[in-house]
Amino acid sequence: MFGSIKKIPTECPHCGFVQNEPAGLISTYCRGCGDHYSVAPRTPPPVVPETKAPFRKAVREKLLAPNTRRVVCHKCEHPHEVHAHMPSTVCPACGTPITLQDFEILGHSTRILQTRGTVHVGPEGFLNATRLVCGSAFIEGRVAGKITCSDTLRLRGSGLCRAQITTRTLIVDRNTILRFTSTIHADEIVIRGHVEADVECVGTLHIGRYGGLEGNVQARAMVVDKGGQYAGEVQVSTSIIRPETAPSEEREIRVLPGWQTSLAFG
């Protein structure tokens, strides 16, 4: 018959009586025993696939993650943690203000810098100050005075330098030719250029393949790669004073006018 409802046989789970019911029926009563039973087939619950955290949530968690840096007071050497983007802080031990900003010197400057950030002296820059205290420094131009770095000091250029250097790590780039009038104090030294200076190194003095050093050396260990050059006296000792407690010379220091002229080691 046109428009008739399609029926399917269903079996009662209680008495086994079979009766026809419309397709799509959910439940019915058995005409044999009168019990109620379900007709719709039992399907397992849908499996919800595991999804990753939303992009916004991932970005939020990343931005809110702790981002700190360790700062050591340049006066009492007390360490403490601060946010990585803070421009300055105050030592919780002695109350000394500490600058965390980075500085770039591209011209002539006589400013006394005291920061735990990075100081960059460009090729045309001249920092003619009596004191420079910083976290790390990259010197391509001219400097004078007393330089103290708590991290890494990197030098590039040529000429005579009258600066007093005290640093954790000293790196002299390749094709660099420098002559120092004061003893260099450092924990670790890597020389890839040519240096004429007396050196006191608490850790290892490493002269690279294209590096050269002329001067007296006091160090715990000294390594000279094949092709490197050294001339002077070497004293291997464990009683070297660390840069933080090295004796300082309080005399005023200035560079010679023609310090950036090329030098040669003969």
C-alpha cells in the first residue's frame, strides 16, 4: 500500500515472542507476556578524540610562565631573582640600586656606566670613563678606565689599550691585535687573535689555532692549539686571586691618542 509504514520483526527478550514493529521504534510492549523492552539497537557511546589545548590557552600559559634572571649586586655580591624585562632593581641585602639596561656607545662618551646589562662599544665609539661595571660587554672601538664584567667581555680591534680588565670570561676575536699595559684578570680566557699582556687566569687559558700571546701567564691550566703561538713565562698555580678580589690600581687611566694604529708582534 502506498504510504505504508515499514515494519521489522522484533523479539521479546523475556519470552521470545516475535512481533512486527515500525522501523526506528525505540521501545514497545510484548504482546505475548506484556513486558516492556527496548527495540532500538544498543550503540556504544561516541568516542571523543583527544584535542590539544587551544592556541590562546597555550599562548597565555607561555606568557604567564615565570621569566626571571639572576642578578648579583655589584656592591655586596648578593644574588637574587628578578623579572627578565625589568629595567632596574634594588638589592634586597644592602639596598643598592642596580640598573639592568643595555647600553650602546657609537660616539665619544665619558659617562661612568654601572649596569648588569650588556654594553656595546661600536667601531667608531670611544668610552673614555674611569669605570665601567657591566654584566657583559662587546668592545669594537676604544675604551679607557677600569672595566669589570661579571659575565663575558669580548674584544675586537687593534692597538694599545690602557684599560684595566677584570672579567669572568674574556674572548679575543680573530684578526684582533691588542697590547695592554695592565695585567688582565679573568676566570676563563679564549684568545683567537694576538695579544701582548700579562695574564692572571683562575681557570683555563686557551690560545686558538690563529691566536697568539706574548707575556707572563699565571693560570690553573693552559691550552695551545696547533698553530697557536705563545712567548713568555708560565706559572701554573691554584693560588691565583679571583677577579672579584684582585687588587685594583686607583690611578686615573686614559688611552693614548693613537692607540688604534696597527701593531705587530716581532
